[in-house]
Amino acid sequence: MTNIIEVPLEFRRGNNQARKCHDPEFLVEGPSRTGKTFALLIRMNQNAADYPGYRGLIIRKEAVNLGRTILRTLEEDVYHEW
């Protein structure tokens, strides 16, 4: 049996709007270290659970940063329990 631990998350300002947005495309911008990547990854993870076959796309200004930022946040903060 697996124990499920629910952790309440608090998203503020634009991150909360992005998390709740239902538009097929949207843009999130802002200063670094404000939770944009985390909020988007949480939303994409929920979309993948809710909609079989879901595909999402995150584009960054500099693709070189993807491995150090988005993938790191996904592994360490979103999927850290798995």
C-alpha cells in the first residue's frame, strides 16, 4: 500500500493565472526565481494525468538552459518522490 502525502501549493500572481488558464497557448514571463517553471510543470503534469495522449511544449529564449533549468526543476521539485 502506498501512502499519499498531499502538500498544499500556493501559486501567486501570474503563476496562479497560468496554472488556471484554459487557452490553448499562452505566454509566461517575469524575473528569475519566481516559480514560473514550477507552476507550468505542475500544470503540465496535471494535464498529462487528466488527458491521455496530452502533449505540452515549453520554449525558452535560450535552449542551452533547458537541461539546467526545466529538466532539473522537473526531476528535483515535481517528480522528486519517484
